[in-house]
Amino acid sequence: MASLKQTFVCQSCGAVSSKWQGKCDACGQWNSFVEEAPLEAPGFEGGAKKGKVVTFASLAAKTQLDPRLMTGIGEFDRALGGGAVPGTAILVGGDPGIGKSTLLLQALANMAKRGLKCVYITGEESVDQIRLRAARLGLGDADVKLASETRVRDILTTLSGAEKFDVVVIDSIQTMYSDAAGASPGSVTQVRLSSQNLIHFAKKSGTAIFLIGHVTKDGQIAGPKTMEHMVDTVLYFEGEKTQQYRILRAVKNRFGGIDEIGVFEMTGKGLMEVKNPSSLFLSEHKENTEGVAVFPSVEGTRSLLAEIEALVVPSSAANPRRAVVGWDAGRLAMILAVLDSRLGLGFGASDIYLNIAGGLRVVEPAADLPAAAALISSLTKRALPADMVMIGEISLSGEIRPVTHLKARLKEAEKLGFARALVPAASKLPKTSLNLIKAEKVADLLDLFEMKKG
């Protein structure tokens, strides 16, 4: 039998090459190729090793689903789509120190108190360090099994014993290694192989496995992108370590909705749920403030009110600055072009800063109208009504297009005491106690500032 050739694997994207390359053709990274011993390929027709016959099942057969495993943390269960499904693999990623291990330890302790058999396996800390954290969080009495191990073979042998576990946490997947690969822990090959073995165990045993993952400087989970395809759910833990608020965002969920979020506050006793997230992203202004507009955003099934802040400052530079936090910079450039073209407003000679308050990230086009209103407010030094929310997408022709989930957005604004709402004229308006003001074109914004339309 011919010997297997050595291969070179890019540690950034997982691309494979038969020879070393200085630059990866797939992702453009330099000096990212590492020589790794290939895995033995399974035999095929006529080979020395033959596979077993696969047993087929009928699509029409009835399936009895086990009840979801509730973590006891409402915001966590919301992001999971109503709890963890038994036999699934859930990947939780986030920056170092953001609170991933703390959140999973709190969830395990809650589930253990409800009678579930839970295991926490760490490859980064010792068992004593986990105990100290649990004691600080007031979770020392929870019946959670602890282990410090990085070898996947030993972990699976232990979990496959006589005692069946309901939930297992692996902290972190980048520290795990498999004997089948010669690469070092954290490499693309090791992360892929370790994930594959753990996910296979979850499907076979019915155990829910949480995999904690590191992220790169670009905010992506370290390792091969195929790992996110293999797991059932991918959650990203977002937020600044210098701030106390965290957002758990679902970007993939085979058993629930995507773009669902859970909001937490980091305290001395761990991560606490935030029952009314809209209060985090709204400031209490005693008087009307220039350059501020309130926007009802939709995250999954939840509506949140957020403030869009704009600052327009005259500039003498040849290329005025455009700084955006929490929104798409390309979207801002388009809105400025529409305002200059359709309304004749001179933004070209000004530095422009746009910010979504509270660290929220908005990606939907429904924020176009409030962003435009905030920009005009800052430019003209005229404040917007403090009791008004705004919703609408702006087209290149200056028309205001209707948006989705209008009823949920208005309901959230009504609950928080707002009296008026500027909405697209083409929308199907729901019943509400708010005073609805229709906007057909972007020029209708000038009525809010008592300016003449051009």
C-alpha cells in the first residue's frame, strides 16, 4: 500500500495544499500553512477495509421528541429557541473574558438543581479554579461533575460509561486534541476532528453538548468554518469587556429562529438577565436633544427600542470623516447621497458620526428613516419630538418603503410610553393608540423641522 503524502493545511481557513505556500490562495493570509500528517482514508470498493451496510428509516415514521432541556435562564433559553434539544451540539463563541464560561457554569448549575446529570470538562483551567468560580457565583452546592482533560478519546470513553449524562460542556474546543491527527491542539485539523467526534457522540447518546469556542481578531470562531456547519446551533456572545451588558445572539439554529438574542448584565454574582432590554438602549432626556431619533428594532421575535445618535460637524479637511458604530457604513453613505440629492442638504463638507446607543448592532434597512432624521436634526440644530419613534426604509428615489413586523414595533413603543410614530405611508397600519404620521417621501421629514421642501 502506498504511503500517504504529507499535506499542508492553512490554519486560518482550512485550505489544503500539497506543498508549502507563503500566502494562502483561499483567504489571503501569509505564513498560515502548517505541515500535518493526513488521516488514513477509509477503504472503498475493492479496498482492504469495507464499510457496513447502512439501515434506512422511513420518512413517514412517527418521531417522539424528548422535551427540551431548560437552562433556567430565560434569556439563554430564548436564544436557544426555547431550551436545548437533547442530542444536539451547541457552539458558543465570544471574545476572551466576555463571560462564556460563567454563563455555561450558571446554566449547568441550574439544570443540575432540576435533577439533570451535568458535566463540565475544561481544558484551560484546573478543577479547583472552576470550584472557586462556582463559589464566587453562589453555585457551590450544585451537583455538577468536574474534570480537567484535553484528550478526546479519554473524554468519550468516560462519557460512554454506565452513567448517562444529560448535558456536557467542553471548555474549550480549541484545547481538545485527538490521537488520530498529528497536529497540535488548536490547529484546523484537530478542531475539526475533535468537533466531529464529540458531535457524533451527542447524536448517538442523546446528550446535549455545549462547545465553547475562541474567536479570532475578526470576531469569527477560530478553526475551520465547517465546524459551524456541523453543529446544530451557533451562539455568539457579544459586548465590550469594559461595559456590563452582554448580548447572546443566535446566528444558526436548526431547532429555533435565528437572530434571536438574549440580553445579560455582568455583575459581581455573575450574569443576570435583563427583563426589559429596551431600557438599556434608551437615554432619559429631560429635554429634546439634537441629533437623536428613536427606532424600534426587531431582533428575532423581540422588538427593542434603540436610539440612533448623529453628529454633524463642519470640516475643513479635503476628505471629511465618516465614523459609524453599530450600523453599516455603506448604508450611511447611501442615506447621505439621497439627502443631498433629493433635499439639497449639504453634508459633503462636514464630519459625520453615527452611533447606535448602548452597543446594539442594527443591520435591518428599517433604520434608514430614523438615521436620516437624526442627521437632519444635527445639521439643522433642531431637535426631534421626544415622544416619537420612526420606522422606514429609504429607497434611492427618496421614497419611504414599508417594513416588516410593524405591529410588534409599535406595540413596544406604546408599552414604553411613546405617543407618536412616523411610519411608511404604504404600510398596512395596525390598530394602536399611537398617533401614526405617514411619510411617503424623504422630503416629508422636513415637516418635523418646520422646513420648506425643496
